[in-house]
Amino acid sequence: MTTKLVKSSRNVFIDTDTLTNESSAKTHVLFPAHPFSVCCSDTIRISLLQFVMPRRIYNINVINKVFYVRDTSVDTYTEIVIAEGVYDTFAVLATAIQTALRLHTALASTTCSFDAVTRRLTFGSLPTNNIIVCWQSRATRPTGVSATGFFQQTHEILGARPSRGAVPVNALGAGGVAPYPASLASIHSIYLRTNIMSGNYQSTGHERFLPNGNQVIESQIFARIPVDDPVSINPIIFQDNGNEIFQINPHSKSLDSLDLWLTDEFGRSLSEVSPQQYEDGMLNYTVTLRFAHLIEGISKPGFKTSSENIVTNKLY
């Protein structure tokens, strides 16, 4: 039986520090032609061996900081914005939510408290006929709801029910208690994406502007990098276990260029904590890729492959 054998391979070390600019979060890397091309029936494969990213992101940010108080008697919304930052305890988070609520005169007496046993938030003294609404919808946006606030993951932070359709849903349960445990973050994985359509597939839920469905589609996702501790100051690290579990198998015979960028699970770029964070290289990361030249053959004991390392530090 024939199989794909590695004739040769090269490691490529990429540092994205200066490879992004103010107009794009994408890293664009150019490759020399000869070392990264094959001919005839041979094929190529790109694998992710290592990923390291300094942790310069907030766990409460633009994608999970907005929710609404809706007055059901007149169908109006008050937008509540939790201050961005790194929240390492639920008590501090509850205080920040209460502060955000009380910035509005009609909600000056509203409270938010945290129960450490149930890990749930409780909202007290909401005005009569007022409910909490957490939008995460692809439907038509109602008046009084911002484009940013209409698709949020704040329900994960609050442990609340999301409004995913056109009808607002009361996010809380009886007595103003959130129905589910609260969370300190909504990003549990970072997705490394590429411009090469490689044969990997994804569910439609991984794209903000695609309608929900139960089918899978071809994907630009290269790798999913778990974020184990959302409030840690340690770098986010992925180290392949030797099986090269994240691969791209391009249809072309050469690798001329490669775009890389990071997103959350819905395809949104990672939120900057200040303007120009991408441009200043302060959302940078390093990756080690393996480029493999594959041939068809019969695997035999003692089959030898060759390899070499190529440092592509700040390729343009």
C-alpha cells in the first residue's frame, strides 16, 4: 500500500512582532521559491509545532462587556458597559457590574452580588418592569441596541440566558438570580487562521456573520490554542505532542506566501486593550512551523528523511 512519506522537512520560525500594521491584524510572510516548492506528484504539508503568545489581553473586553436593561412597559433599552480589564475574582467582577449599572440614574439603587457557593450573580432592586437582556443575535437589531452590543458573550460572564433571535429574553431567573454559574472570561481558546483553504472543516458557529446551522464548511482555521487560565499573566503556549495534530495540506505545489492571524471562536480579531496595539507589536506571537515535502511510496524500516531549520525572523 502506498502512503505519503516525508522526503525532507524544514522548520520555520516566525516572530510577528513587526509583521502587522494599523490596517490589519494579519501577518503576511513571504517565502523563497526553491526551498518551499515541489514538483510532479509530490505534495506539501505545513504543521504547527509551537505557539507562544505573551498575555496582553483583557478577560473582560469589547466582546463580553455589554448588556442591557430593558423597560418592558415602553420597550426601551439602557446599555450597560462593564469596564474593561483583568478581573481575577468574582467579587471584584460583581462590584464592577454594579458600578456600571449605577452610572444610570434609573438604576442608581440596583445591586449585583456574588454567591461563592453557587457561583451565581444576583441582581437586586431593578426598577419595576425592567429585565436584563444579553444579546448574541444575528437577527434584525432593535432600536436602542448598538451593533457592538447586539452580538456579545456577556451572558457567559453573567451566567445568564442569551437572546439569540429577534425577541429579547429575560436573562435572569426568579428573584433576579442568574440561572447559571458566572465566568471570568469568555475566550477559552484562540484560533490561529490562515489564508490557505487546507481541507480543514468547521461548524458554521465559528463565524460571526454566518447563519446558525448543523453543517460543517471548509475552514481557514489552522489551529485551536486552549487558554487554560484566563486571568494568568503567563504566556499562552501550545506545544505539539509529536503527532502534528494541526496541519495544512495545500493543493498547490509551492508555498509563496502565508497570512496568519488570531481570532476568537466567532472569527473576530482579538480585542486591543488600547488603540494601535497591533501596530505596535503588542499583540505579537511566535510560531514554529514545519514545512514537509511529501512523496508517495511504501514505508520501509530505516527510511531516512532530511530536515533543516530556517529562521524567518521578521520576514516582509
